[in-house]
Amino acid sequence: MKLKSTILRIDAKKMYYKELNEKIHQTIDNGVKEIVLDNVNGQRYIGDGLKSDIKIVINGVPGNDLAAFMDGPTIIVNSNAQDGIGNTMNAGKIIVYGDAQDIVGHSMRGGKIYIRGNVGYRVGIHMKAYRDLYPVIIIGGTARDFLGEYMAGGLIIILGLNRQKGEPIVGSYIGTGMHGGRIYIRDEIEDYQLGKEIRLFGPDEDDRGKLNLYLKEYCQDFSLDFKGILKEKFIKLIPYTHRPYGKLYAY
């Protein structure tokens, strides 16, 4: 039997993660187009493997691997999030109004992850693009070490908004093992922060087009000053070779 309402609220307080995820799938099967999850507190795997146009709004802090293998839905988190957001994600959009932790976008293949606050370590590790799939991660705050590690495609933008005085916008070992994709950082960084596989450049017209395209959407989502953000200088980080370890394994 199909539900008449296209929006449904679920109270996740003290609900085991398997029960919550089963209820989400059942609700989608009944024709609901928007789900609001209240009192979420660490339940993991929310939105994993979903392939519909469903919208999920999360009030609370979701657990690890939010939206892993997701292929189409939109997920909005009105708080912080934990590790592994968008793990191997194919399509869709994740919006986080707070901070997120480590390995955001691990092996991400497509879709968008927009985070208003800060993130932890190894964001964008193993990101890749394939044919019409193009993954994008935008971080409003700062990122820690190993940003873009082993990155093979896609786009990462770090804005460094609302930093404390002297707080670095990124950590060290940026782009270690990177052999594809682009990273844009809205600040200067030191050479010692770079992985050996990447080089630093100023943005060209193509880069400015990408920044305009994705940052306009990001600023609309978070009600930020798009023109003000673009006034600051961006740098571009790209790999200088597509075979960073070729000499180690082949001659």
C-alpha cells in the first residue's frame, strides 16, 4: 500500500542502526520523497546504496559511512558528521552544516559533498572520475593532513572560512600519491606541506570557470557571499605526472 504523504518524519532516538536503515528503505518503497530523521545519534550507514531521488534531512549526528555507494539522493545534515561520508559514492549530493571527520569522499566516483565547517584527515583519498562521473568536495573550513591522497580525478576546494588567527588552512602531505584531479586552496601554503607528486600553479580561465560553477552553488546552499569568497586568491595543485611510482615498479 502506497503512502499518501510524500514527506515522513522518523524519530531515531535510541533506535538501532539496522532498524533505522530498514525503516528508511521501507519508507522509500512506499513512495515517500522526503524523509526527516530526528534525534539521530551515531547511527551508521544512513543512505547507503540508495538509488532514488529521495531527500533525507538529518537532525543530529549521523555515524560512519553516511551515503556510502549512494547513487542519486540528496542528504542534508543539520549538524556534524563522522568518518567516511560519501564512501565510493556515485551520484547525488551531501550537505553538512557542521564539521566532518576523516576520509570524507573515500574512493568517491561522482556527486557532490559540501561541508560548511572543518574536516579531518585523508579527505578525498582515492577520489576518481570516470566518463560523465565527476566528484566534487568543497570544504568551508580547514582540512588536516593527507588531503587528496592518491587522488585520481575530480575536484577538491578548501576555503578556510572562519579560521582562528594563525590556524593553517590545510595540513601536510597534500596530494601524496596524487595522479589526477585538481585541488584548489583559498590561501597560500608552504612547500613543505606538499606531497612530492604535485606542483603549485595559479588558476587559469578553465580553473576560474570551475570555481565559479561549483562555488556559486555552494554559497547558495549555505547563504554565503559568493563574490566575497572569490575576491581572495586561490592556488591550484595538480600532479606533475600520471605515474608517480612508475620508476619504482617499471623500467
